[in-house]
Amino acid sequence: MKERTTDPPASPERERPAFHCKARAGRWRAGNGQRTRPPRLSESDPPAIARHERAGGGQATDQKLRLGVVGVGYVGELHAQKYASMEDIDLVGLADIDFERAKDIACRYNTKAYNNHTELLPYVDGLSLAVPTTSHFEIGHDILTHATHLLVEKPITLNLGDADGLIEMAKKNNTILQIGHIERFNPAVVKMESLLSKPIFIESHRLNLFTKRGTDVDVVLDLMIHDLDIILHLVNSEIKEIDAVGMPVIGDKIDIANVRIIFANGTVANLTASRVSNESLRMIRIFQPDSCISVDYGKRRISVTQLKGERKNFTDPCPIVHREDKFPDSDPLADQIRSFVEAIKGGTEPKVSGIDGKKALAVALCIIDQIKRNAKITS
């Protein structure tokens, strides 16, 4: 088992010492809006617990898991906030190559700042990785090599070979590898899944106003991959055909994309993603023989239009009923992180595994490749 220590040793080789800032009580609030006591770190805190074995080998413990975040930009800070609000977690530290940013966020959540992940690794049981996708494999592989559990933001990596590398290293070291496909934890999506019988046609729209965040990759990997993961999870069938179009608008990366996917079981899915829209929209609709299910991801709302009773003939149609459920107080990111924590504690497979992340990536790369090939033909 991996041994961990509680406090960084003094080292002349360290470019910058770990920075520890104690936040004022009540300075921040948890995701549910309630004031929460920040976790305390002190010289007397117990050492970080050894990593839990996976299914069949997990052991219960009363000690808190020691977790941290690598990359504290917009998304990474949200991870730090969720960890800091959990009573059974010690947020041990935050790492970022922008050390001033790391120190600022560390002060908000009463923890330590580190200049890079290697400084933080000896003191944690698990890490969230929220760095640009180009660094997912290099940093993620190093984390898993050190037998540390990993929650990596989507997409898993930039290519399938690197995805395999992370999956294999996690398996070799018996560690949890979870991918941050957050929509799996959206309660409206969870409800939708329970209502599915035989999807015939699926359409999704994910449109965003332009921001620089995420533009290091094509929009298919930035936005559409959320919907690809959901649809692949819901449709248990091989893909028969992919027909994709798209184009760059702002830079050299694809900013608008549309794809039609035909599955072997007959289900057809049409997906559109844009990060240069004049509106923000995140919707998915599923049509099946007896109902139409619509989910607004952003508003966490599900609408169901359904036939009531059996249709005898077209001149005497059965009545149609409509119902709607809303989940305004839910927090999908908190649920995602809680799922990661429980997978570590219980030694169970995460809800969104490395294999799931690779499946979504494989389809996304096919779409990107087809868009680029079509662009060459028409140019």
C-alpha cells in the first residue's frame, strides 16, 4: 500500500514551499447555499489513509479521505468547493502552475497551495484533475502510477491510445478512474433513463455563447461529448453509420458541429453543438412509440408527453397526458464528486468509468475526422 505523510518535508529543491492559508470562518458557502465549517488542517491530523482496494477488497475506515485538486481554473475551483463542503473529506491541497491562483483559491477553502501535482501527490488518497485536455494523459498517468485515485474532467484524453494508457494503469494499481461526464448526474437525466422503453429518435442541442474556456479542443470534445456519453449510455447498440458536418468560426478548431448517428438497432440520433451561439441552450429529446421525453439540462427539468391507454384506431385516438418534473435544488457536480468518494470508500466501479470515457472519445474522434475530411473535399 502507498504510504502517505501529513506534512511536506523541508526541501531545498522545492521551487516554492507549499502555501497554507486559513480562511476566515463563513467566508464561503457550500453548493446548497448553507454556511459550512471549512475543514481544518493541522500538524496533529492523522496521516492520509492508504488507498482502498477495489471491488471485494475495500475496507471501511473512520478516517477521512484526503483529496485534492490539480488545476484550479473555473472548473477546478468548483471541485475544491465541493470537497471543502464535505464532512468526511479533508481537502489537503490545490495545485496549479499559476501559483498565485493556487494560493488565492487555497485561501478561500482553508487549505494548502502547491505549484504542481508532484508536490501534492504524497499527501492525498485521490485527486480531481481539471487541467487542459492536452495534459490529461501526462498528469493523469503520473497520478495513477502513484496508486492515487483519479477523477479527470472530460474528455478522458485527446486520443484512444492515451485513454487506454490511463485505463490500464488504473487497473494495474487497483485505483479508481472516473471521468467527469457530469450530465450523468443530472437528476432530470436520471429520471429520463427510468422512463425509456424503446427510443426511436433522439435529438440534442448544446449551444453556448463564446468563451475562451475549452477552445483548446474542437467543440465535439468540448461540448458535444456530453451528449455523446448520454446517448451511448442510453442506446445499448453498436453504431452503424455516422454522418457529420461542421466548421471553425473563431480559430482553427471546429466551433459548430452536427452529426447524425444511426445505430444497429434502428435508433437514430441527431446532435448539434455550437460554442458561437447567441443563446445558451442544452436540451435533449427522445421519441419512442408511446411518449416524447424532453430534458432541459441547464434548468434540470424533464417534460413527458405520453399516450394514455391503447390506441384503437386513428379516428378515435387515445388521450395524451403531459407532466413535468423540476429539480431546482439539485447539484450534479456535488453528486458526481460524492460518487467518486463513495467509489473510493467502497472499492466499487465508478458510475462513469474510464471505459465509458473512451467510448465517448472514440465516437467524438470519428466525428471530428469526418468533418475534417469533408472540409478537404469541399475546399
